[in-house]
Amino acid sequence: MTGYRLSDRALADLDQLYEHGIHNFGLRQADGYYDGLIARFQAIVDNPLQWRRVDEVGEGLRRSVFGSHSIYYLIDADDIAIVRILGYQELGGSFDKAKK
């Protein structure tokens, strides 16, 4: 694997959770959590099969839990496609057009 890429929805998820972190926990804690997520993205690239498949959520999806968020990703031929980063909210409809 050469790296990872975030879908538009995953990028929006990341922006939203960072903003939420700043407003609710402060900049320092939000930065630390953000940095931890980025490190987890790299860990997924380094060993993408470590986390289990969640085909019941979406065909080929895998999930890595980090803190209070689940990182949903697909293994592509060249990289990891991170499709969503979700908190405790319900999954219903969260993966419509997830591969875009």
C-alpha cells in the first residue's frame, strides 16, 4: 500500500469532529485526538487486514475503532480509501454512495 485517501464524506466527518472537539474539549485535546486519528490512518495502511470486515454495513468495508469513532475503509489495489469516520450515531444511510 502506498497511502490513504479520504472520501469527501470522510473529510467532512474529520472536519466536523475536529470542530466539535475544539468547542467541547479545547484546542489542545482536539489536536491530540486529530493527530491520533491521522496516526491510525497510517496504521491501517501499514496493516490493513488487522481490522475486521463489516460486510453487514457495506460490501468490503472494514472498521477500525479509535476513541469514540469508527473509521470505515476499503482496501483498494493501490491505497486505502477511508470512506467515513463516525461517532456513536446510527449507521442508517451513512454509506449511501460511500465509494465516492
